[in-house]
Amino acid sequence: MTTRNAPERLLALARVLALADERRSIAVVDAAAEVGFDPDELRELLAPVLFLEWRDGDGELRGESRAFLLTEDGHLVVTQEHWLRGLAARPPDPPTALRLFVAGVVLQAATSQHPLPALDRALDKLADVLDAEVVVHVDRPPFTDVCEQATNDARTLHVRYLSAVHGEPREYEIEPHLVASRWGHWYVLARVRGQRDVVPFRIDRLLHVEPGDGMFAPEPVAMPEWWDLAAHEQTILAQLPVADLDRVPQPNRSVVCRDLGAGRVEAEITVIGPRRMDHLLLALGPHAEVVWPEECTQRRRDLATELLARYA
Amino acid sequence: MTANSGTEVIGRVLRLAAYLKSRRAARVALDDICRDVPGYDSGGELVRDAQWEAVRKKVRRDVALLGDSFGIEVDYDASADSYALKPSFLTADERDVLLAASALVRVDGIDDTQLAALGSAVDEEGRRVVMRVHRHVLVLRDALAARRPVTFRYHGQERVFDPWAVGLWRDRWYAVGYAHGPAERRVYRLDRIEERDDGSAIAGAGADASYDLPAEFDPESALLLDPNAWGHDPPVVARVRVDTDWVQPFVTEFGGTVDDQNDDGGVVVLTVRHYESFRDRLLSFGVHARLLEPDALVDGLRDWLAGMAR
């Protein structure tokens, strides 16, 4: 058994009780591993939390034994409120306050139809801790609620979807299994009826959504950490004014290859899919020259000619 | 210290917290604590002697432990020689709703420094939303809270800047404030702040309390960074014919109102304050959006396309 001082043991205890509080239950062996304690050492540490006794002002014996429970199979369970957390008067430090603030603003956007006064109050308090003007704009596309409802009801959706890769709208009937957001974009992870794989649809690219009549069995699907879109990357080499690099439509990956002098550079610019490539070619403008590949040079001429004809 | 004595300390500290909670409405004296809370027994009536002082120090140490581990703070009134719990920072329902937010949202880019911080222990698997906080946000927040100018490299130039607000817009973090060189309000995108050779990026450039925020400054609108909101070109009303499928994405991109909608599409009417950005974004809709008015913008677009068509 290791020897740790009281502050270290109390900090570990606070962490273990937080784990139990936020997960409702945790195995003692897992909690011990989390704080680097031996499980027996942790059980000993937990003993005072499980049962406390003191006297009230009248000398009557009182106890606190209902908040936490150690089950026979070795799980720490929060059976009532984590009363120690409930007494916390010290505000969170700025990093924690910022994390809670960002998470809270997202929840606030998700519940804007039914505002939560407690959340508004909590965000005001966190803003006071941050003591600085921090503004988090959260976009939630219009069809997000419809997708969430269909996911909860396990009901299909008829969608018209504009894929960034294909570039033109297509219609599908999908089984939505999960609505999730990654770095500012909302997705519905769904299986196209009759297909095998669950694939992501970006909700802001859903052009039209209607509830379907089909039902399906919900499956536990997880949001991937990232998608490998390398197969859809398209790259050009362009010569352009260096200041114009800031104007190149996002998202893109650009690398300056050489300085051409007189404020011009040659840059390699990569985007995903033909639709973004078409936009890039047109947005570069007449001051830029696409030097490679030749088919993109020609494609730019054709696109500009086609669009120009509409303004004749 | 042995493990057992450490456990005794923990038991005593937790009993003190529970006792103060149960006596929340009243202040308690050192005598009360000694009489009612096992672990502080003095063996009889306390008199103000060395033993009294030892117990008082013990309570003071335990109160500090409660603060450092659980954030529990106890107010000591020296004149009345009494103790009372300070009010909680969050109410139970505020804490619950922030826990719900933490269970829904993973915030990347921030390392919790508080081991048992609220929301730091929720199960990762249930988090359906991932947000990203740029690593410069906390540095700029510190500077902003202290009203301390900062310096950094941006587009190859050293800048000196008074941050007025930091914020997230369309998944990118920005700082808005006063740029000393050009002596005007500027917006900087944080992922474009350049690292120096030593790995540093943002440094202090003056004393705390060096500036005030302008009275008319509104951070919410300052961080609505759509060029059509902040552009400085003379505002003009544009009318754009948009194919049916593309009306919603167009309005999401630009705002505006839809006029004359039929099966083929609609005409979106919007005010344009940044001609260049409007043209570039309009081009992302290709043949599905056609600018009808005003003539000046139509002419500009025609010239732009003609320059590439030849």
C-alpha cells in the first residue's frame, strides 16, 4: 500500500466521487485505476464517505449514509445527490469555465424552443468567471430537429441531398440512427434503405426532408472521429496574387510553392470533390492563372463561358 | 503520515462538511464543532489557551482541505469566532443542466486543470457533439480579462493588439479588438496567428489595465463575421433568382427573404455590404443562382467571368 498524504487522498476521493456522480455508478477497480490507487486502498478511503456521524446542536446523533453506496459486486453508486459537490462555493477555474460555457451554449441552442432557465443562469455565472467577452455562435441547421425526431421514433426519412463529392442533388429514403455534430457541422448517420453501410449525411446539405412511413430497428452507431476523404481530393496549381490566397473558398488546403515576385505566388490548392473544385476555379478570378492540370484550365474556361451566357 | 491517520483526517474533514451543511442556517463556534464533530474533541470545555489554538488551527487546515478538494468554502468571522458555509456557486438544477451539457458536448482543446471539475468525468460515448476551442483562446481570454495588450505575428507582420472579444463563428475562432499599427478595429482569425521559431505565438505587450473597451462595443454583433454584416461597401439591395433545390442553402449562406417563389425556384432579396465576398460566394451556386439586380453588381460579375472565359 502506498503512503499518500491527506490532500492527495482527498483529491483522489473527490475525483472518484465525481466519476460515480457523472456515470451514476463505477466499479471500484476502475475508479482506483483512474486515480492510481490500489483498489483496497480506495475502499478504505471510501469508508468515511459511506457513513458519517456527528451530533446536531441538541446533542442528537445524526448520520449521512444515503448518498453513496458500495454494492456487493464492488460498484460505487450515487443513490442521492452528491452532497459534497452541492456545497461547492468555489467557482471553476477559467479553463473549466470555458469548457462548461461552450458545452452549455450548444445545449442552449439545442433547447431554444424550450429554454432552460437553470441553463441561462449557469451560463451567466460562467460568463462572470470568464470575465471577458467570449461569444460562441452555434449554427443548428433547420432540418436537425426533424432528423432527431425521426431518429427517436425509428422512422425513415425521404431526403433530397446535395453531396459535396457528387455535386448534384440525389433522393434517398434513409434510416436515421444518430444525429451528431463535429466541429461546427451537424450530421445524421443513416443507412440508405437497401444498402449495407451506415453513412453520414451533412444536415445543412439536406435540401428537402419529409418523414417516411418505414420503421427500422435502431442500432448503436458511433460518430467517426474523422473521415478519410483523400480519395475525393482534387488539386490544382495556380499563379495568383498572394493576397488572394485569403479569398480562396473554404475549406481548402493551400501551399505556396514559389514566389513569382511582384506580389504573386504559385500555390498548390486542394479541395474535396468536383463541386468545390468548380467553385474554386471560378472564385480565383481573372487575376489568377490555373497552370495545372490542363483539364482544370479548360474546365474553368467552360464554366465561366456557361455562366457568362446567362448574363448575355 | 500513515494510511490510517490519513483516513482519519478524511473522515474528520468530511464530518465537518456534513455538520456545517446540517447547521447551514446558523453560524457555529469552535466549541460547537468540538462538541458535535468527532475528531475535534478537546476532552472538555475549551478555554483560550494553547489547546484552543491547536484545535482552531486544525479546523483551519481542514477547511483549506475542503476548499482544495471539493471547492467547499467556509467563512470564518474572527470577531464572533464563528464558522458558516459560503453559498454554493451553482444551484443543484444549474449543476444538473451543466452536467447534461457536458454529457452531450465534448469540448476539444481544453485540458481540465481541476481533477474533479464538473463534467470532466462523464462517459465519452454519449457525447454527440464535438466542439473545438483553439489553443489561443485561453491566452487571449486572460489578456482580455486583464485588459493587457498582446503581440503576435499575422501574415508575416508583428501586430500589437488590444483584444476586446474572442468568439466562435462557423467553426473558427476569432479575436476582435484594436490594432495599434493601423490604429483601427481589426478581426484576426486565431488559426492564422503564426508561431515563432521558439514555438511561442502570443505574448503580453503592456501592463494590465492598459485599455478599456469602447462603450458602444457590442461583442455579439462584432463576432457575427458574415462579410454581409460587417462589410464597408455602400449597401445595395440584390435580387437573385435561385433554383428550387438551392433556395434553402442560399438563404442559409446569405440570409435575405424569398420572393416570388414557384415550382422552379424563387427570388431571394438581400442587402449586400461586401461586394467581393458576395460575388465569390454567389459563384459557389454555379448555374443554380442568377444575379438579377443591381446592375453594378451584375456588370462586375460579368467582367469577372469574361476575364476567365476568354
